[in-house]
Amino acid sequence: MLIETLSTARDLSRLREIVGVLARNGVGDLFTRLGFARALRRAGLALRIPRAASLGETPPEVRMRRALEELGPTFVKLGQLLSGRTDLLPPEWTSELAKLREHAAPVAWEEIRAQLTRDLGRPPEQVFASLDPKPLAAASIAQVHRARLADGSEVVLKVRRPGIVPRVAADLRLIARLAEIAEKELPEVRRLRPRAIARQFESSMRAELDLSLEARQLERIAGQIVARREIVIPRVHQRFTTPSLLVQEFLDGPSLDQWIAKGRPGHFDPHRIAAVGAATILEMVFVHGLYHADPHGGNVLVLPDGRLGLLDFGMVGRLTDERRREFLELLEAVVKSRAPEVALVLLDWAGEGEVDEALLNHDVALFLDRHVGARLADIDLSALLADIAVLVRDNGLALPADVAMLLKVFVTLDSLGLALDPDFALAREVEPFVDRLVRAERRPLAVLRRGVGEISRAVGELPRGLRPLLARLRHGRFHLEIELSRIEDLSHDFQRSVNRLTVGIVTAALIVGTSIALTVPSGSTVLGLPAFAFLGFASSLVLGVGLLVSIARSGH
């Protein structure tokens, strides 16, 4: 089935490469169980898998990380996404996958120049007063070059790697199909919800490949936090920007990681930097609902005047009003030690699936015991979020993708804040936003507006949901689907019963035919019976005894 759905010979070749790499790293058993090696052989693509003697001594999470690195940028980014899913994977796996880094060799300048010529409609030398062919940075999706416009403005050019789109598209097709088959065929993988992860990953990758979308996201976020004078977001030069080229203002300064490594030069207060950075991201999250989703130390610059520059808006998170309200309800229920409310939010987030609610409530009570009596400002938010992830994972639940992304952002903020200021507490920075939002949510007008909105949506959804059903009834296309568990066993039992019935009918027919044959004169006899009649009775006896033995063995 997999082979039939692959669209090109290149997809088949890439599948062989993926299976081979995973097998070489000792994680190919999954693909063998799913029948991919056999399917590839049917397609005429043989696998040559060398054996590695040391694989048995290497932990499986290490082998997986090595395999993802070998498979290239798409799979490295998939591993990076999974490293934030602490609600699905155990700590040893997320810690190992967090080591994944994009090791991308720079693209030759001739190829970059040809790409720029296509994007700009003319050679880049006719557009820029100067252009450095040596890249400032090279990543798996794009690489960055410094340039100067005719008016003297310093800019950076983020250029998408030539030819990367078809390669990523092929990988995304394979990942989506593999996730679908794995969720259907492997019960131990089903809990990880591979299809949902594949959809989230595809959306993230397609957004990251479109540099014009990154430009729009950058400008939108810059407009939201325009009042924060301590933060600088580079200005986009839209007239040059395309899906494969982003031209933006050059910000000069070391990254936070570099600034800390150099001993924090200058007279800048690390405590203030940590507080300003955290408050900015939290405002994006709780006030605007659109936020920078990768605020690590490499994406934050320390500018010469002490302000902070934010870079790389290829990955952004979105938080709807409803999700924000649920998150606030969870924090409030934790602070006030309301176990049923915590369990209810987690069940709403988990969606469909069988859950042992008694066990969940018990685990929630134990979880709250570790945080009882603490004000929000005094809570170790990273430890709290880690405990929630363990609680979700141990009960076979999963967080929605937007909540999982938000938790990862909070953990990143907390880690970066502590690197700047040992006394930094993310919960203290979160508390003012939570208090403000809780007060706003509880205003009578807000409660009334929310109630009216929920009733209107429910009433509006009713006729919309009935419309397809009425259309099918009107056109005679209504059908009822029934899903039976263990259908294969039922089919096997039915076939066995039919076979027994057939043997019984044949036996009865032989007996009747033989009885008739007794009345026909015959020359030869056996034990005083005509030979033909004796043969018929003997056959009937054998078939009858065999049928009785079969029934006795089955117990039915």
C-alpha cells in the first residue's frame, strides 16, 4: 500500500535511503515489522544493511539521534520538534534529541548568486552597493549574507537554499505516510499520535520554507510590541522580499550566548536583560496570542546601547483566547489545589481516547501535593511544567500541539533567564499577566459576552451539522458504518463453520447414495456388501469421525 501511494521513483529511492540509515543505526526493526523492506524488494530496490558490532551497547535514543542527523535537515528538524514533546517521550529521549544541531555546509556563492538573480529579476550587483559572498551563517533551510543598499543602509539577506523545496516535500510525504501506517499497525506507537505530529511538523516546515511569511510574521509582532523601547526587531525591506529571499535590517551585536561566554562585557545589567526579555515574550503570549516560539540565546542580540534585538521569526506560536483561558484555569487550579479542575483541563486537552479517570485523579492529587500552599510567584514553573508533562505521559494522554509548544517556550525562557540571573524566577514574571487576565476574564460583561458567544456557536453548529445528513437522506446516499473489533477472527470462525457444514452435507449425501447403491445388484462384494456400497459406507465413516474429532477439539 505504501509503494502504491508514492508518487515518484525519487520517493522510492528516498524511502530506501531512510530505511537503510535507520537499519545501520540499529532502529530499522520498526520498518521491517511494518513490511517496508519487503515492499521495497517488490519494487526492485534491494537493501544492503551492514551490521554494526557496537549497536547493542548504544542506547536506542542515541542511535535514533544519530540516524536523524544522517538523514538530513528535514529529519533533524523533526527530532528538534520531538525534543519538546516531554508529554509524549521520556526525559532520556527528549534530552538526547535536544542535542540535534543543524550542521549545514554553506552553499557555493555561484548557486546563491543565481538564486538571488531569479528573486530580484536582475543580478544582485545591480541592486546592492556591496554584497559579501562569504555567509554570516549557514543553516539547513537558508543561509545569511551581509550587504549594503544604495542608500547606505546595512542589511542581511536570508536566502533559501536552492533545490531544498522538492527534497523537503518528498520527505514530508514519506513522513506523513509512515505516520499513518505506524498509527494503524503498531499499538505501542499509537499513543504517541504520529499522524498529529506529522501534521504539526508539515505545517511548521512549510511555514519555515516561506520567507515571505516569516517577513509578515516579523512585521506583525513588531507592531504588537512597538511600545517596548528596550526591544528592537529588524525592519523588513518588502520590495526585495520573496518566498525564497528575506531582506532585513542588519543588527550589530553579539548574541546572548556569545555575550555570556565572553564574560558579559559592558555595563549592562543581566537582571534587567532577563526581566525585559521574559516580559516581552510573555506579553506576546498572553496579550497578543502571537509569539516568537524559539527565543534561545542565539536568537537574541545584545546591542551596543543595551537594548535587545530579536531575530529569526520562522517559528512562531499562536494561542487562541480559548486556549489562553484554559491555561489560566489550569494555573489557577494548581495554585488553589483543585484536583478535579486540573484533571478536567487535561482531559479536554487530550481529546478522544480511553483514560482511566480514577488513576488520573489519583496522580493529579499526588502532583498537587508537591505544589500545595505556594503562590504562583513562588512556584518553580519549570518544575511544575515538567511534572505536568510526566502526569500527561504516564496516563496515556497528550497535549495539543500549541500547548506543547508553549511549554517548550516557557522552559527555554526559564533556562535563559537563569543563565543571566541566578535569582531569576519565571513564575514572578508570569504572575502579573495572569492576574490581569483573570480580572479581565471575570468582568461581568466579559462573562456575559463569552456565554452568549458559546450559546450562539452551539445553536449555529446544530443546523450546519445536520445539513450533510439531510442531504445524504434526500439523495439516497445515507449509509451506516459499523466497526467490528477482531473481524479477522470472526471471519476465520465463520469459514471453519461453513467447512464443517459442507463436510456434514457431503457425508450425509454419501450415506444416502450408498443406501441406494445397496439395492443395485453387483458382482463383487466386501464383507457381504456390494463393493460400491462398502466403499461409500467407509468414506462416510471416515468423514463423520473426522468431523466429530474437529468439533471435540474446538470445544464448540
